[in-house]
Amino acid sequence: MTQAHGSSRNRGKATPRLTILTPVFNGRRYVRRCVENVAEQCRDGTVEHLVLDAASTDGTVERLAALARRWPHLRFVSEPDRGQSHALNKGINLAAGSILGILNVDDYYEPGVLPRVLSLFDHSSEPAFLVGNCNIRRDDGSLWFVNRPRRLRPWQLLLGTELVKFPLNPSAYFYHRSLHDLVGPYDENEHYAMDLDFILRAAFRIGLRYIDETWGNFCLSPACKTVTGGSSGLAIPQREAVYARHRMLLPGGQRHVVKGIAAVSRSKPVDIARFVVQRPDLAWGRLLVRLRNVVRRS
């Protein structure tokens, strides 16, 4: 492994409690804002920022080197990797903090979030997973909507995104590093749904805690994987495969109900609403037929 540049383990008196992991490849356009967004919230040495660079060729590494000379909390590693999950797993092993956050290079935290999160972990048993709200922003920076993932039990999450919103972006959640001892690392075979897979594994093992505060900002830039994966058609099948795999872990009766409701909900909501209004006599009959078919196939 390429030697890590900078060392928040050896600088200053405080030992970092929270490590922010940022995987990046050719992110020169965003890296300064990302680093400074974290730097504004970690003056006391309790936070380190670990950037996992995948051997960028656009000047990202040079910019990181300059930033590391200015900010003692910043470390970075630059070497080829096998994708975002692989980079995150390397970062987990290198992290000095017992609490982890993930900040993609083009996203950012709301002011004061990191001290607030540390105070919440002071009163949380280990391992804990805390989830806040996230602003979803268009490429021009305007607010599109706010992701509020209030329902975090496994069966609720497994109803699917049409009914229950899972945490859309890691800028709005934090967890103890020891959680990986229970559920394993990020799946390096997953490239578009590794976060969903990890959240579901965690939800089956511990209770995820929702905090009704806005913590993160998810920016839908043209180059982000959510946009490119949606455009290529690769993201949705991977996401649905993750849902299907985890639904099999539910108890039998619950599994059949959740699968049936999820199958019905994938129809267009406008079409469902119109059908229920125009033909209420048939609506429930159709629903029961689809549920029976799902149960027979399972």
C-alpha cells in the first residue's frame, strides 16, 4: 500500500474519535471544498479525515498534498483500487477513530454536525448506527427534496423505495467501526448498492436510530454514481437484487407479506391512485390476487 500522507495519530494531543472516510478518483474539482467542510468542524483534534484516492490523474493528489500541509487532521492514501467498496474497506482498517462517517468528495455536511454527532455517541451503546436527514441537491446546488428515513426496521426498509426511503447518502449517517465485526466489510462485488446492502445487514443485527436533524448534503452532479448508474440502467437491477436477497432473511409470514406489498408498490403510484378512485370494487381484489401469486412463487 502506498504510504499514507499526514498522520492525525501523531499530531496534536487528542486521539481522534471520529474518522471521516472519503473515497475519490479524479475529484480535483471538489476536493478542496470537501476537506475544508470537514476542517471547519474538527478544531479540537477529535476528528480525522482520511481520503482514499484511487491513483487520480487530474491533479487531485497534488491538491491533497497541499491541503495536508495545512490541515493536521487530514491523511490521504493514493494507489489503484478495485472500486469504492474496496477503498472504504481499506479506510476502515486505517482509521484511527472508533466512529466512522463517509463523505463522498462532492458532498458536504451541514455546519456543526460533527460535534453534534460526537455528543450523541457519548450516550449511545456500542455498536450504534445513527441516521439523520439529508438534503438532496441538484447539480446547480438547489434543494430538490429532503430524505427523511424515519422507518429503519428491516421489514420496513425491505418494503422498497416506493414505500419506505432508506438513507440515501452516507453524509447523513455515522456508526461505530466495531459494527463491521458483526456484519462484515462492504461487499466489494457491489458497485451501486453497497451502502444499501451494508445498511440492511446492520439493521438485522442492531437497532438503527433515527435523529430528526438534517446532517448531510447529497449533490447529484453529472459524474456521481447515482446519476451515471441510473442512466446506464445498472443501478436499479443491483438494488433490487440486494432487496430480494435480504427479504429471504425475514421470518416466513413476514417475508411473504413484505414481498407482496413490495411487488404491488412497484406499479406507478399515479396509476394505482387513479385505479383505486375509479374502480374501488376491483382494487382490493386485484391486490389480493397479486399477493397470492407472490406467495405461491416464493
